[in-house]
Amino acid sequence: MSNVSIKPLGKRVLILPQPAEEVTRTGIYIPDSAKEKPQRGEVIAIGSNEEIEVKVGEIVLYGKYSGSKLEYNGTEYLIMEHTDILAVI
């Protein structure tokens, strides 16, 4: 878990995307140009709204084009509405 001083407002959630796979299950290397945008990540912080169903530290799946990119201290995060989260894994 990360110690980030960013606090999302309202119904928003801060996500640390997990890196895209570099090798397939069969061992084939995937070049950067062919990698898909990650669709899962760790919840780093949540807003103050009581409707948010995820907790800090959970790994979640989210829509492919969800959220807004945010760079903080050299690390790229996504900040998104809690409704963009599809599932907890």
C-alpha cells in the first residue's frame, strides 16, 4: 500500500494502475506498442461519500477508458468516480 497525501473528494477513488503484462502465458513478449491499457489497480484513497463500496488496499477492475491520469511524485495514478469500478478481485 502506498502512502500518498492525495484525498479524493466526494464519490471519487484514487487508483494505482497495475502494469500491463509484458509476456503472455505462453511466453510471447508483448511490445509496448501492442500492450493494452491496464484495467486493474490498487485502491490508494477514497472520497468521503458513504456510497463508495471499495476499501483502501483492494485490487479492482475498472473500465478501459475510465478516470483521469494524475502524476504525483513520479508515479502515475488514476482518479475516477466510484461507479467506474466494475469489480473487486
